[in-house]
Amino acid sequence: MSLFGFVLIVWWRTVYSCAHGHDGPETTVRRMDDELTISVSPEPGYVVVSVAGEIDMATAPQFREQLSSVISGGARRVVVDLARVTFMASAGITVLTGTHRALVGHGGSLVLASPSPAVWRVLSLLGLDQVIPVMGSVADAAARWASEGVELSETARSNMPAYQD
């Protein structure tokens, strides 16, 4: 093989292939984990939805479905605990705003609790913290409603899913 042929092969494997969407033989591409863990905990007067993992385009439907299930089960005051959410894309923001609108439409409210620094940055940059209350902890969110003396009806409480996804 000539020097020109060798240079052409090296160029093809590094410059041209990477510039055109091919990673080349030495590059390893790892897919991010799409797992999302959601648990629902009915409490007196409100429901806590704890989320762990990444909320992105792949996991947002699962997040939306779980929140819809909580609302259809009768909950009117929902705390979404974001302490263990490592990433939130626009799809997650869409789910939160839709949930907020649904709850307000039923005379309820949504509070976000304990967002991780990465999630807090997204919420504040988008101004979502001006629309949906964001508290430092689930206890702070609960205290927000305790002064109102809010109770879930027994019917709503019995319809609440008490499981982990």
C-alpha cells in the first residue's frame, strides 16, 4: 500500500466518517439508560409522586400516564418529588405543565419538591417555578396545604394506586 492509500484510509476513518454521522471503528457509543422509577404514596390531604431517573422523550409517556392515573383516582393535590431526577428534557416540562393545568381545572394544585440542581436550573430558566410552586422538600409542600385543612375523601383515597412502577 502506498503512503497516499494509507493516508486516505486514515482520513476516511477519522475525518470523513465522523463528519457524516459514522463513528468509526474506535468510537464506542453508549445509549443512555431510559429507565424511570415512579412511586405513588397517598398521604392525608395529598398524594406524593416520587420520580427517579431521567425524564426525556422516551420516559415522558410513562411519567404522564402515572400522573394521569393519580388524577383520575381522585387526587386534587399532588406533590411531585424530583430529588432523584437526574435529567429533565422538554418532554418532562410538558408533562408537568399539562398536569398543572389538569389539576387547576379540577380545583386542585401541583407542587414540585426537592428538584436536583440540574432540574432546578431547567425549571428556573423556563420560568416554570413562577407558574408551579417549587418547595425544598415534600414536607414543605405538605405544610403548604396543612394550613388549608385539606383532606382527601375516602373515595378518592380508596381509588389511589399504592404501588411502585
